[in-house]
Amino acid sequence: MTSHTLNELIAEGVRGRYILVRSDLNVPLDGSTVTDDGRIKASLPVIEKLSDAGARVLVTAHLGRPKGSPEAKYSLKPAVARLAELAPFKVQLAEDTVGESAKELAGSLGDGDVLVLENVRFDARETSKDDAERGAFADELVALTGDNGAFVDDAFGAVHRKHASVYDVATRLPSYQGDLVHTEVEVLRKLTTDTQRPYVVVLGGSKVSDKLAVIDNLLGKADTILVGGGMLFTFLAAAGHKVAGSLLEADQIPVVQDYLKRASDAGTAFVIPTDVVVASRFAADAEHEVVAADAIEDSSFGASGIGLDIGPVSAAAFAEQIKAAQTVFWNGPMGVFEFEAFSGGTRAIAQALTETPAFTVVGGGDSAAAVRTLGFEDSQFGHISTGGGASLEYLEGKDLPGLSVLDR
């Protein structure tokens, strides 16, 4: 079966109906300031479409990882304030998720109005492993929609979770794929079936352990995997090189060695940086120098040096690989891009993605934040995924509960 789409729901008619929408408002904050509103902007079109069609829209979302009870620092207030600034319709935030505030405000909605319920993870039942507990919470969410409600999942970043607001509500209401989810699935299919070659994957980020399953699934599918970020030092160690004080997952060395061995048999080439930027300490103003990747401990900082970025020669080589590709997937920055001195590798990757004729996908919150922080526009890339962990799990070949439940 295939999922029903938002356009099908709107064609059925939504005026005066309560439509429960799972959105992704899980944005980074600095205190009460949203530092990257990409996910809010990505969530806006579906909410606006429903509002324009006269629906009474109830939005559920999470932010951060509260422990199942309200915590002020995880309130959706900053995200909803930004949504209200961007939206051409009225937006309210309930003080709770299924309590008196939610019930009262939901009951007072008019056609086209939008109510965001407070962080669903303030209720421990949202993430419970107990089906009955999650189901009870889902029942309360569904009750807010009355007798003729429907559910739209537009939070691709949460579809890998079997949570009440993602999975269980979809078993209780007529359910539809939001445009954002639909687009993400179509894009990720291009990375897994009938992929245009050469197919280049750029993997970065801090830990190789976070990427093991996706690497495993990419062997034989990707033509080339370019390795950067903190994870590259485990690859260097697997090749027999010393990495000084750089981030290292020693327990993963045998796994990486196995991948390197299997890759050549599968027709996938791993490309490891030949030079790195080594610093005296982890700080924006740290002394630093470029050294050969196999001579990190020969830097001025000796065994205490810390690798914080790929070097310029490697960045240029990676860029050439990207420009010669037909499909590129990038997940994870090449270095500590938040520090200007160590942003060169990440900037080079982003720049190359804007110059290649390839179909380009920027996947993962850190990568998306990096391109925006470095001054690039979303429109310069083929697709910027809002998925994060969900994107990786899709590429790992895993079943995603929030997607499979829609295929009924």
C-alpha cells in the first residue's frame, strides 16, 4: 500500500474539521533564542495549506529531551514565537499538551486557526515502551479532534520513533503523509534505488559509531565514501597511524578495519584525508597548524595535539570528487565549523555542493546548521533534509514506524 497524501485530505474537505499535525519544531536554542529556524520554515507550508483550506489545526511537536515532565528550557515557546512571526495566520500555544489549557483553546478554535500543543515529551507516555501507556496518551490527543478529525505526519525527523504522537495517533485517525515527509521519502529513495552514478557520500561528525550501520548499508551502493570530522581519526588509527589527542573510538578500530577490507571487494572506495588541521587545544583561538594525516604526533603540539578539521589539500581533493559526481549525500561536518579557524573543510564541502551538477542532499541537523552558519542558502542545494537520525536509519534500510503506519 502507499500512503495517502495531504492533497488527498484537502480534496476530501477540511473546513471546520480538526486536523492533528505532527510537525518538527525541534530547533536549536540559545536561551530563548532560536539559532536555526530551518525546521520551523520547513514545517510552515503544510500548516499554512491546512489553515488556508479552513481546517482547525492542532500541532504537536517536541523539543529537546525532557524527562517526561515539564521543563522550562524545553518549552516550545521560542519555536512557536518564531512560527508566529513567519506565519500569515494566528498561532497560539497551549500551556500543556492534553490538559485544561489544550482543551479550552482547542475548543475555541475557528476555521483556519492554529493551536500548537506544548512539548509532547513533557508527558512520559509519549515515549513509553508500553503500548497501553502510549495508546492512552494518543487517545487524549485524538479526543481533541472530535468526531471528524484526521492526522497528518509532517515530522520526518521523528518517523523513526514509535512514539504516541507519531505512531499511535496514526492507528486511531485517518492518516496522511505531510508534504515534508513525502518529499523526504522521495529524495531518500533516490539515494537507495536507481541512484545516478557516480554516487559520492561524505560522512563526518564526531563519532564513527553513530555511522556504522549506514556505512555497512552503503558498501557496494556508494562509489566513494569521503571521511572527515572527528570520526576520521578512528579510520586513521585503523590504518595504523597515531592520532595524538584527537577524538578516537578505540573499540571501533576492528570494525573500521573490516569495513576497509570489505569496501574494496564491494566496489566502494573510502577516501581518508591526507592532511589535517591540528590544534594545541579545543578552543576557537587555539594555535594550530596543518600536518600530514600520518604524522599528527609530529606537529608542534606532539602527543597532546588535537585534530579539529581536515586539511586544505584533502578539502580540495574532496571537492573534486563531489564535482565529478552525479549524486552526493553529505552527513556530518568535516571539522569544528563553529570555530572559524577550523571551518575550512566544512566550507569547502558546502561550496563544492553548490557547484556540482549532481543531485545533492544535505542530511542531518549538524550539516544543515553548518551550511547556514557558513552563509549558504538552502536554495543552493538540491535538498536539505530535516531528518537527522531518521534519514540515517532510512539509509540503513531500517523500518521506520512513523512511515510504515501510514501505509495502511
